Amino acid sequence: MQHYSYYKTSNIQQNKSQLCISQRVFTNMILLFPIVNQYHCGISVDIGIGDALLLIYLMLYIPDVIKKRLVLTDYLLFTIYAIGLSVINIALLYEGAIPAVNLLRIFRHGFYGVIVCVYMPHYFNLAYGKELMKKYSCLVSAGIYLQTILYYVFHRIVLFWLPVKTFAGDIPKASVVSLFEAWARKYYLRPTFVFREPALFAQYAVVGVLLFLYCEKKKRRAILGATFCSLAILLSTSASGILVMILGWGVWMGRLLKSAIMRGRLRKSIFWATLLLILAVFGILLFTDVGSMLLSRIQEIGMDKGSTSGNQRVLKGFLVYFKLNIWRKFVGLGLGNIAGYFEKMQVQIPYDVGGNPEYMNSLTYILNSTGLCGTVLMLVVLVRRMFHSGSLEAALSWVILALAFGASIFNSGSWLIYMAFLLYNKTGLNEVISVKYMALGGEKENRL
């Protein structure tokens, strides 16, 4: 008996011709979320414009979404585990009374979980999203080029942020501008265009690189588009962005080589293209400021280096985990409860210098918040898709894992985009455990 998938037949996830206003609006909201959510909505400095818009959308479409079948995925299992265990952990720690600040953080994680697991399968249009994301990536990359030209040719520092006093999270715009200008005058420009930080731009644009390499049918356009976005990532000088961009290209090139070797058609053009790419990477790393910048970032990491940016991103989370007892190592402390737990236990958090005590890379944040059990569930989500031969999900899984080792991306604006393309992509949809669909003969149940 032939099997069908709801998303491969009637559902507009794969069919742009059936795109309606609800999918068009939702897809744009997700893809623009990292940009608009940098600014608070005016109600609270902790609630971004993107959060507010998604919350409004969620409430408007509750009557429609409850009529649809819940799509069961491995990520939904992780989300339920993380939220449920967080409530239990925090309630036990505070003897049944969950503090308002912890409740708000759990609500935020749960809110993003609902968006990813409940709304995305029905309202994020993949065909439309892929084309749109490539255009947006090229647009923000062009902005990086413009900002760079204005500085090095016309000696002008031009910022493209909205005229606000503070960013979301109560981050003063004046301090960000001061740091931006001081770094440019003392060292070199770190262009961001409409993003607050170079890393945020790089995390956004790398999706465009992967979409061009894996989802663009015209080879010439694929290479040109991926190169255009990649050079902008280099100009941003984001260490993590440059590394994952190189990783994305490497996975793609490895796929080409593997395919050529298996078919016995290792053409000279593929060989020389691979060699040229390798030489270009080494040339950039060895003979430009990018290489020295990456080296300086790596040298920041070490037990004897103090509270450097590198240590806070890489080592801090692991040192926090080593301080937990054996039970907490397995079940974690609860989402957003790391600082609260250490404060209640009267234990100093390593490398905490008065900033965000919970700032650490995403892998260790998940490890400390949900324990080893939750981390394994999250790794299952990525590993199951890493070996889809030649697929976008495989490359995106490696990129997400690499970023999770060195940056705080979990449930960020970029994270929503990653999950949209990772979980509900063409082959990723085969990971759905149970879906309901309409066939010509009536309603049927498909279990994969």
C-alpha cells in the first residue's frame, strides 16, 4: 500500500501556489523575527516587537489551529520534557511557590515551543519561505557591503538601527553605539547593518548560504548567491559565523565529492573547484585580519584566562555543570533557573562578573537546564537529520550544533528560523510520527 504524507499532498507547506494570507503573514513574521525582535514593544523592555506580533497571531488563529491535528515530532517530545521538568524542578526548589520571574521565563520558552511545534507545521510555507529567505539574506548582505563601503571609502560610520533609546532586554543603544564606534576607530569595522551585533547577522545570513547551496536549482545562481552572502559574513568578522559558514560550504563540497566518487565521475572541474575553495579558506585565515581575529578568540579560552568572552561562551557552562550534584546532572535545574539555583545554594557561578549569570553557549544552557536526559533528546533531533545524504537538514544540523557549542542561540530569533527549515523540510517531514491528511477517498491515518 502506497503511503502519503499530509505535507507532500494537499498541504501548502510544499505548495507555494496554494499560499494564503495566513501562511504569507506567518512565514514573513518568522523570517523577520530576528530583526524586529531586537526592539522592545513598549509594554516591557523584555518583550520584543517580534514576540508581541507572534503572540497576537497565536491568539487570532487559536480557533483555526485547534481544528488541526497535532504533528508529533522528536522536537515536540523535547519541548514537553523541558517545560514539564522545569515546572517540577523549580517548584521543588522553592517549596511549591514558583517565583514570577521564573514563571515568565518558562512561559517564554513554552511560547516559542508552541510556535515551533503547533503553528509552524500548518502556517510556515516552505516553498515561499525558502525563496523569501534567500532574498532577505542577500538584502542584509548588501547592507553589510554598503556599510563597509561607507566607512572605508567615505570614512563615515552609518548605523541602520531604528531611533530607539534601548534595545529589547534593556540594552542601552548609546553603549552599543559607543562600543561599535570605538572598535572601528581602534581596530577595524565590524559591520552589522540592521542587526545589533555581527554574530546576529552571521547567524541569519548563513541560512541563506545553505539555501542557495542546497535548494537553488540553477547552479550559477546557487554559487553566486552563496558566495555573495558568504563574503558578507567574512566582512562581519563574526568568528562563530565565519566558522559555521566554512562548515556549511565544507559539508556541501563533501557531498559533491562523495557523489562524484560513487559514480566514478570525479571530474577535473570538481577537483579544481574543491582545491580552489580550500586554498581560498586558508588564504583568508592566514593572510587577512580574519585569521588573526579567529586566533585571538580561540586564545581567550583557557582556565587561566579569567572571565573572557571566550570562556563565558565555551567553558562557563561546563564548569557550572560540574558543580551540580549527580541528580541535577541528569534532570537539570529548570529553564531560566540556573542563576536562581546557585543564589539559593549560595554558590558562586564561574566567570560571573555582574553581567548575565546565565549567559553561556546553548549546548551547556540546555545541559544545565534540562540535564543529561534533555540534552540527549535535543541531540537526537539534530543527529537524526545529520545523515540525510545531500540534504539541507544535514548541513543545517551541523551548523546548529557548531553554533550551540559557542553561542547562545537556543530559542532566539535565529533558532526559530533554524527549526522551521530543519523540522518541516521536505525530507525532515518524514520524521513525523503521526499525521492526519485528506486523500481523494476520504480521511486516512498515516503512521511513519
